[in-house]
Amino acid sequence: MNAGSDTQSIGEVLHAVSSWIDASECNRQRDAEALLWSRVAKVGEEAGEVVAALIGALGANPRKGVVGDLGDVERELLDVATAALLAVDHLRTRAGQPGNAMEAFEEHTRAVAARAEAG
């Protein structure tokens, strides 16, 4: 799988990755509910990695000391965001909804900003 062309929107790239995950050999035989559960569970798994990276960057585990830096935390946070957007793409595709995950994210972010009176 390539990383997507420069002409593809991020939403299109996310959809391509999401489709690739569903079509992978290990997922082809899974039913729709199992695929959805795995996408949502992946978000939780990635969130755990953020916590581990922060503990390492802050040296909060005296046995290990400082391992990594805040750049590692940022990369793990981006992995959480990516996993969540891939789950949204999968969910929307499964439901036959129009639009892509980035459009849904933009709408949601604007709604959050409006509630916070920040937008």
C-alpha cells in the first residue's frame, strides 16, 4: 500500500487505509460487528500507549527513569487521532453515510468550538 498521492485529500487517504484494513487477510473472514469492535478497541489501545509514553517522558517510573520525550507523546496522540478517524470512516462506510471522516471531524470540531464559544 502506498502512502497516498499528494492530490488525495486526507479524508481520501484515511478511507483508503480503512479499506485496506478491512480487506486485509486477517479481517476478510471477520463479521461486521467484529470489525467494528476491533476499530473501537484500537483507539483504546493507542490511548494506553499515550499514557505509557507520557510516563516515560516524565520519568514517572523510578525503575525505568526517563525513556523518550514529549515528541513520543505527540506521535502517540496522533496515533489515537488516526485510529479514531479510521474507526469513524469504517462506521460511516458501514452505515452507508455520505462524506468522509475528516468532514465529520470538521463538523464535530466546529460544534465543540461553538459550545465553548471559541469559534
